[in-house]
Amino acid sequence: MKRAGRFQFLRRSLLFRYLLIIIAALLFIPVVVPLTIVLYSTFGGFTREDPPEEYALYSSVDKLEIIWHEEARKLLGQPPEGITERLRALSETYHLARIFWVDNEGRTQLITVPSGPPLLEGGHAAREVPSYWTAADTVSFMKDSAALKPLAIVAFVGDQAAAGEGFMVMQIPEVITNVKYAQGLNTWYMVVMMIFFIVFIGSSWFFFIMIRRRLLRLQTAMVFTGREGLPKAVIPGKPDEIGRLEEAFNTMVTELAASRSRETEEEGLRKRLVADLSHDLRTPLTVIRSHLHVLGKEDLSARGQESLELMDQRIESLGGLIDNLLAYNLLNSGRMTLKLEQKDVLRLLRESAAAWYPLWEKEGYQIEIDLEAAPLYWDVDVSWFRRVLDNLFQNILRHARSGLYVGIFTEIRGGNRVLVILDHGGGLDGSTDSKGAGLGLSIVDLLLKRMELEWSMESTGQGTGITIWKRLPDRII
Amino acid sequence: MGVTVLYVEDDREIGNAVSADLREREYAVRWLESGEGALEAAEGCQLVILDVMLPGLDGFTVGQRLKRVYPELPILMLSARTSIDDKLQGLEFADDYLTKPFHPDELAARIEVLLRRSGTAAPAPLILKHLVVSPGSSVVTEAASGREIMLTGKQFQIFSYLLRHLGQILTKEQIYEAVWGESYIEGDKTLMVHIRYLREKLELDPAAPEIIETVRGIGYRVRG
């Protein structure tokens, strides 16, 4: 079981499979070459034609050499006639070979004529045996024999040069020794080798293609995210290293989804808590306000009416303050999700200003709005950007009454288009007017930062100027 | 016949105060302390005022059910929930959304607007300077001469849209997109041309318009 488990582990390993390919490559020559020969022999065994039986005598050159040297040894001390006689007798057995011998003085004593295929030397008839051997003839003969043109078995008579009785030669036609048992061996061998090569290259290629495909699939799954901004789980493949990576990826996606879900749940709970708090604070304020309204219908002195109006205004501000406080809490917790999209902020500014315009008008503000026509696209969350503008415009209404001026412009500063909101109030630094403005501005700050927008405020006794601009991407130096 | 308002509010103090104020303003009020029975009670009403946080079914659910049964019945959400999500959720079916603490006069003004928009308000003609706009704003006449002013289709749509938002400043984009039903492209003069022709028909002195006011830097407004 344990061994089976280990084997299973190896099968599940890409490394193991890669090693198999490497081992196959290393064993290619020592294993595949003999294998192909065995295959060929098996194949050849079925297809080859048997050579003539009389060729069997010549099938082993080694044996022939032993026999030839043995015969030479036996001829030691024999007279030339005896030698000739013996060789003639041998030539009857080995009639397909040419047998001749040369005595010690270089005279050829006997030449037999082969009865089978002719002796060839490079396709032509082999050279004739000279009747008298010169040194050059001997060297030439030895060179031809060494090159197997044709195959010659040479032995000194007596099997030793020192005997000084000459030498005897058996020349065997090439056709007999080189019987092609394997007609077409080269072609088939090449075919089999090629098949092995192709299989080896193909399996390596396939191995890496499969790895690449799975890695690409994983990469695609990581890059493309669904509606919730999370990658989708992949279908795990084989349980190898990539398979385990896919499983780890799926686990990560599941955990990410769970974490996102927890986050959404927490955000929902927080929102609900804030909504409940808002409700609990606003309900009594509504009651007080309706009672103030009833009181206002009574016959009250001018001072009494003034007090009622003041209380009503304070309740209105308190409502705004509750809103800001709860929004600040939500924003500061970092749990709020902003839906950033590219929007024309000048349009948002115009729409927001349109809503506040009647209120400023009612209070007698001088209103100057100059927003150039070309749209200005920034990545903003529409509702939260409106909230920023509402807070700023609210501040003008509440804290800049002394100046009775509101100006909304776009300007070019440092090559960047900016939004400018001006008032001529007493300023927000230390003036009695400024109470309550801080929280609204903190929300403005938090929201603009979250939308990756910059802002600045210059507040003096002559008024307050708010500038909002989009951060330019850092220049690459 | 007076206007009947269905009012759903679980807080007794607020309910009492609002009901009393509305009755003073000559509305007949049917006050329920929960959403239960709201569908039946809405029968014959001209407007619904709905709190969001109610015992049992919440105001959003009650409002959606009411809108399904009485699609023409205007609904005003009156809630202490002020988040933009709540407002958006409410305005998916409701016609207006007012947050607490509200001023009773503001509530009354919004009720008037909703009734006017739904055509339930007393069919009094709207008088704009020298013009009289008949209920539903389908006919515009000159008060002095009684001459009917003929408007083209687009002019009528623009004027109707401005009248539906009486007193509100509307941006060029808002008017264009409401009338033409497509996105406004900056620099398009079509709306300005139509407004010019409209003024030539409506205004006594088109060079100094009194009916369709230009709010510099923002858009246009017809004052009520």
C-alpha cells in the first residue's frame, strides 16, 4: 500500500514526469538502438530469403581463420607437392574460394579457380595472382587484403614466418561473406529511429504545451474578475503541482469572497446602526419642531416668535449635524465603498448649485457662477461628490452671511483645471460664525481624499476660498 | 371635495402633530400606525405620506405594494433615514422623500407640488405674469387678450418640463435629456435656439425675459 502510495505520488508529480522524459532522452542511444536492431531482426526473420546452404561454410571468418592457420601449421616441413596436394584437397571443400600458395622464393605454386561468384575488387575483377611475387606485389596484395578487396585469409606455411616455407591464401568473394541477410535494413532502421525521435520530441512538446495551457488558464482566471471584482474559481485538473496551485487559488478565491461578504455584512450592520441612530435622534427633533410650529401659531410676543424661529433654525442645524456626524463616523471607519466613475464634475457642480441657488437668493447673496462649457471629467462617486458640494454650500449659507457673496468658478492653475468656491464671509478661522463648520469640512476632506482629489482652503477675515483639483500623475523623471 | 391623505406613522407624537397640521390645512387625514391595512385605507385617497421605519412591514415594502395597486397615487416618504441609499431606495417608487426633522410648511409645500403634478390639486389655472396656463399646462393663453399661444411639440415639451419643476433651476443638460431623451453634448445650441423661439412666443419682451429666466452659469427657471 505504502509503495503504491509513493508511486501514486510520483505519478502526480510534474517533476517525475519531466524526469521520465529526461531519462528517456538519456537512454535513447543505449536502449533504443539495440531495440531497433532487435525489432529489425524480428522483422527481418519473417521477410529475408535464406542464403544458399553452401555459403554456410564461409559464414564465420573467425572460424575460417582458425581452420586456415591449423592447416598451415600441419603443413610445416611438407614438400611443395605435399602442400599443393593438401591445398587442392581443401579447395574441393572450399570451392567457392580462391586458394593459392607462394613458396619461399616468391613463386606461386597453386591457384584454384572459385566455382561460385567471381572475386571482385571494388566492383571489378580482382587482380590476378602474379606467378612471381615482387616486393611491390606483396605490399599491394597486403593492402588490398587489409581493405577486404576481397577478403583474404593469409597464413605462413607452418603457421610461422620463421619456417621460411612461403604463405598460403584463401580469398573469399565478397558476395559470400557479405550476404545481405537484411535487405532494406538501413531504410527500416531509419524509419524506426525517426519514429522514436518524433515520439520523443512530440511527448516533450505535448508535456510543455499542457503545462503552458494550464498556466495560461490560471492566469486568465486571475486577471478577469467577475461583477464583484473577485476572480472566479477554476476547475481543478490533474492533482499535480499545477493542480495543487489551482486548488490553492480556488481556496484563496473562496476566502476572498468570504472576506468580502463579511465586509459587506459589517458595512451593512454599520449602516443600519447609523440609520437607527439617526432615526432615534431625529424623531424627538421632529416632535419638538412640530410643537414649535404649533406654538408659533399662538399669540406670542415678538421676542417669543424670535426665540421660536431661533429654536427652529437650531433644530434644522442639529439635523445637519447629526447627518455629518454619522457620515463622518462611517467614512472614518473606512468601511464605506465609493463607486468611482468618470463624471463631468462641472455638470454636478451646476446641478448642485441649482439646488442651493434659491436659498442663497432668498438670503440676498450675490451669486456669480462661471463654469466654462467644456466638461471636466474626474473619477468621482456621484452621490459623495454631491455631498462634498452640499457641505461647502451649506457652510456658505450658514457661516458667510456677513459677506453675502458666493462665487463658483473654474480656473487654470499650474496647468491644471481647478474648481474654486468663494465667499466673502468672516472666514472660518476663529470667527463665531464658524461653529459647526469643522465637521462638515472634515467630511469634505475625507471624501475628497478617498476620491483622490486635492483641496485647499484659504480663509481670512475677508472670506473663504476653497479650491479642488485632481492630482496630476507623478511625472517620470 | 377635499383631498384625502393617507398618513402612515408609528410615532404617536409626530403622527398627532402632522395630522393636526394637515387637518388645519384642510386635508382629510387617515392615519395608520403601521403598514397593515394601508392598501385598503388608500382606497379613495389622493396622496400617501409614508414613514420608513414602521412596526411589521417597513415603509419601503408598503410603498411598493401601494404603488403596484395604485400606480397613479403620489407617495411622499417621510423618514428619519437620511442616507443616500435610503433616499435612492425610496425614490425608486416614491414621488418625493423628505427627511425628519422637517418644517410643517415644507411638508405642506411638497404635498401641494405632488398633488399639482398628479393633477389632483384644485384645477386652478396657473398664472405666470401675463400668461395663464390651464390645468395640465396643455393650453397657454395671454391673460389680457385671451389669445391662445400655439407652441410646437418641442417648445411645448420644454415649457411643460419647466412648469413641472416650477421654481427650480434646471441645467441645460437636465432639460435637453428630459425632452430629447438623449445625452446632452456640450456646445450643442439646439436647446438655446428652442428657448429663444419659445421666448419669442411667450415673453412680452424676449430681450428681457420674465417667464423663462436665465440663471447665469447654471440654466433656466420658471418662477411660480
